[in-house]
Amino acid sequence: MTGTRAPAAPGVAHWWRSFGRPQRVMGLDVARALAIIGMMGAHVAGIDDAFALFEPRSWAGIVNGYPSLLFALLAGFSIALMTQCGQVSDAEIASARLRMLGRGVTIFVIGLLLEAFDTAIAIVLTLYGVLYLVLIPALRWRTLSLALCAAVLGLLGPVWLAVLAGLPEDAMGRCGSSCCAARTRSRCGCSSR
């Protein structure tokens, strides 16, 4: 017998973290948890205060709008991780596109199911699912192309929203008007779809 020890077997915690799943980025999971808590605060707790940085009594209002923005940001990080920051080889691009398609369709269907409850909660999952699908062709774009597209959308998006807001109420249906950009449809009288 020599004085060397056999390597220790991996513990239960290591097994649980690695079983059947790829390695996770803990910071993204924590951010997702914060976004979910924020969504619950906005929609379940009914916090209506507007957030003001230097007004501590309004800090609960941070749950209004910011969690959905955090989800959008995290979706971008997820896409970057899924596609290895755009460095996917030609052999792996089809697999990356199929993963994006599956994730987009799943998110879209979950959003549709939640919208079927016809609650006053603004469901953004259908939009996120569509955005996943729209981004599939852009997986191989160069950085400059992506930056130009983002700049054009950033400049023309608000103009397009202003045009849509100026349309008569019947042009997009009763609940398609800008009054329903509010947190709840009940504020503008939109109780059904």
C-alpha cells in the first residue's frame, strides 16, 4: 500500500447540478429569479407606484416594467450562449436554429395559453416567442450588420409606435389602441379580446 488516496467520488450536490443538463450560468439564473419575483410583484401584489430613484417610498414601483425588460435582456444573453456568441460552426448552425425554433414556439404557446385566461396582466411571452423566431435568420450576421439593424429599429421603432397610436381606435380593434399600453386593459375599458 502506498500513501496515495483514491480520488474522492463526486458528491450529491455535484451530481444534482450536472445531471442531464448543460452547465448553467448562475448569474443568469439569479437574474431570471429576480425578474420572476418582479413580475409577481407587478401583477399579483398590484404595486402601482411609479419608481423614483431618490424617493424611497416609491421603490416598490421598480417592479413596473423593469422585470419585462430584464427578461428581454436575459433572452439576448441566452441566445448569445446558445449560439456561442455567433461563433457557431457551419455544422452546428442547423442545430442552433432548431433550438431557437423550439424555444420560440414553446414560449409563444405558453404565452397564448396564459392569454386565454383573459386577465388584466400584460402577457409578453407571445412577443418574446415571436422575437426568438425572427432572430433565427440573424444568427450568422456579423456584428456590424446587427448594430445597423439595432440602430434602425431603435430610431424607427418609436416613430412606428407613434403612427400606430395615432390611428383611430377601430383600426386595430378596441384593445389594439394605445390606451392598452397601460399596465391593465381595464383602465381603458378593454375587458375582452
